[in-house]
Amino acid sequence: MHGSSFVRHIRLHASGREDDESLLTAMVESTIFCRAPKHPGLLAVATSQGPWIAAYTSEINLARHAGACRWFTATGGDLVS
């Protein structure tokens, strides 16, 4: 699933027009872009609610946040498994 489709699901869920299961299904099937660390793994930030991984719906959105960087894609399902 393309990132813009996932964004549409997020907006529907936020407005109460889509249930949790539909949003989760969309996320699991979506392609997610993440900044690649120097060594294999994920870049995570510790927060009071647990680890947070910055993930983006497109290479353009990642570049807006991180600038020019190494990156990788994965499905949402791969990131949460």
C-alpha cells in the first residue's frame, strides 16, 4: 500500500470514520520509510511512553525531517513484528 493511502486511513480513523482494525490493517500493509542507522537496526528514541521510532509515509517526508540521509523501507507489519 502506498503511503498516501495509509495517510487517508489515519485521517479517517482520527475523524471517527474508521475502526481500529481497519487502521491496523492499513498500517501493516503500508510501505514505511525510516532513517537507516550506521549499524543494522532501528533508530529509537526513549520516551515516557516507551521507545519511539520515526517512520514516514514517503521518502519526501523523511527528507523534510532528516535531510539527506541513508534510509530503508519496510512494511508496517515488519516494523511491529
